[in-house]
Amino acid sequence: MEFVKHVKIRKEKFGVVIFDTYRGKVFVVNKHLLFVYMLIVYMLIIFVRMAVLR
């Protein structure tokens, strides 16, 4: 299953609306929470890459 096929993102003035069409869920994220979420995701990616490279 591809995650990207089932997710639609719509940018709004003060944040982002994320539609999960596979599960029928809607998520609303403001700019600040989106920044924190992206920061956590990037940190996890770096951590996993460092663990794999060892």
C-alpha cells in the first residue's frame, strides 16, 4: 500500500488540512504544529540513517 495515494493535502491560510481517503479521516494542522511535526520527522530520519550506517 502506498501512503501517498491515499493522502490529499490542502494548504490553508493558517495551516494545512490533511485528508486520509483510505481511512476516511481529516486532520487539521496549524503552522506551528506542522513545523514541530516536520522537525520530528527529519530528526527520526537522521537517527535511522545513522543507525543503519553503523
